[in-house]
Amino acid sequence: MKTFEYHKPSSLDDAAKLLAQADAVALAGGMTLLPVMKQRLNSPSVVVDLAALEDLRGIRENESKGVVLGAMTTHAEVAGDALVREKLPALAELAAGIGDAQVRNRGTVGGSLANNDPAADYPAALLALNGSVHTNKREIAADDFFAGLFATALEEGEIIRHLHFPIPEKAGYKKFPQPASLYALVGVFAAKTNGGVRVAVTGAGSEGVFRVPELEEALGKDFSPESVPEKLSDGVEEKLLNDIHGSPQYRAALITALLRSP
Ligand SMILES: Cc1cc2nc3c(=O)[nH]c(=O)nc-3n(C[C@H](O)[C@H](O)[C@H](O)COP(=O)(O)OP(=O)(O)OC[C@H]3O[C@@H](n4cnc5c(N)ncnc54)[C@H](O)[C@@H]3O)c2cc1C
């Protein structure tokens, strides 16, 4: 590993100044960043640890009755939090199904969304719930946040402060984990809100998380497993990954099978 400067600022302003330097990177739980640095796939000169930023912590309900998660909230905290379990049980379940206990105790919701791994779970929740990402500079709607594999709308040095998840009337998340990594081979989040039904799929898309309008239409008529079609159109299959873990046809079949399972 190349040598680097390590900083642990205690204010968001200081963190932003440090991250404005060339070749600086934010560190959350280190679950992705540290292995990537060890493998020399990323060799930053400056590492800015976000752990002391109080502004990035906490779980609360906001004025519009949505759930707000500080970016540094760990998956274990999301899974065990009373407010999340009451208002958004699908999100608590999603968090409880991430990786293993070590990953859940170190990994953070902000790190997961900033990283935008195409098989990560939270992107499906944020997109299906029509949530938003709040940074030190602006608010970014979920529809504008994801920009392809490991890519987001975040600018260089921009820091996620918190995430906002509106409360749906009903929602559920089903994941078929890849047995070795425990990441989603396919994960489907479906949410019914007063703005309609949104369905987001992770793990399967060749460009990362995506919505499926034909499923949204079917579930919009009747939000039940029985209304999910057995087969998706060829247009959806064309967007799906083809790798050693599964063909597009297999992944497409998993999407509907997961939604049709009670
Ligand atoms: C063995 C293993 C199994 C896993 N299984 C799953 C799984 O089943 N499902 C799943 O969804 N994930 C899974 N993960 C990923 C894990 O959940 C972490 O959330 C993810 O690795 C990001 O880690 P982190 O939060 O520690 O962020 P870090 O590794 O510290 O950072 C990741 C990236 O995000 C950036 N970043 C972090 N915080 C911020 C912020 N606040 N603002 C801006 N940029 C930021 C960093 O600069 C870095 O580029 C797994 C990871 C491992 C190692």
C-alpha cells in the first residue's frame, strides 16, 4: 500500500476542505475502501475519516414523516433501530440481510450508496422508495443519483450527510444472495406510495440498479404477488447481466419469482 496522510476532522467544513485536495478520499467503515487500497486499485494520497462527524450520525423522523439516516449509520444500526423497524420494516430487513455480522457492524449506508456497487442492497431501496441523498452541497433525488456501475451524481469531494426515505403505504424487499459473496444476485424492492408503485432491481442490471415500469404498472393495479407476470418482456432481459453467476434469462426469472413469492 502506498503511504498516505490520514485525517479525522471533527467538523463537516474541515472534512470538505481536506477532501477538496487532489487525490483525497473519504473513509466511512472501510469495508470497500480498505480492500481496494490494499489491492492497489485505489491509491489516494489523503484519507479523510468521517467517523468523528456528528452531523453524519443518527436516525430520526423528519417533518414530512420520512426516515432520515445519517450517512455513517451502520447496517446493524439500521437493522436494529426501533423507528426504522416500525416505519420502514422492509429497510430494516434489507439491512439485516447485508453480508455478515462484521460487515453490518462496520459498513455504512452512506458508504454503500456512494460506492454504488451494482449488487448492493440500499440502491434498490432508495430508488423504489423515491428517496433522496443530502450532501454538504445539495439534495439529489434517487432518480438522478445512480449513474451506472460504481458511479453516482456525487462530485469529487462531495460528502453525503444523510439519506431521506419516505414512508410507503406498503413495501417489501426480496433478495436472492450470491452464496459466496452474499451480495444480491438479484434483489427486488417494491414500494406502494401515494405517488404510485415503484419497483427497483439490484444485482441484475448491466448498468446497476434500475426500475421496471412493466412491473410497476402491474403492481399499480393490484399490489399483490398474484398480479406479477410470470415472464418479463425481452426489453428487460436485454438490460441484464450475463456472467458466470447467471444468464439474463435466469436473472429475469428470479426477478419475477422473488416478487411472486408470498
Ligand atoms: C464481505 C462483504 C460482504 C458484503 N455484502 C454486502 C451485501 O450483501 N449487500 C450490500 O449492499 N453490501 C455488501 N457489502 C458492502 C458493505 O455493505 C459496505 O456498505 C460497503 O462495502 C461500503 O463500505 P463502507 O460503508 O465501510 O464505506 P467505505 O468502504 O469506507 O467507503 C466506500 C466508498 O464510499 C465513499 N464514501 C463513504 N462514505 C461517504 C460519504 N458519507 N460521502 C461520500 N462518499 C463516501 C468512500 O470514499 C469510498 O469511495 C459487503 C462488503 C463486504 C466486505
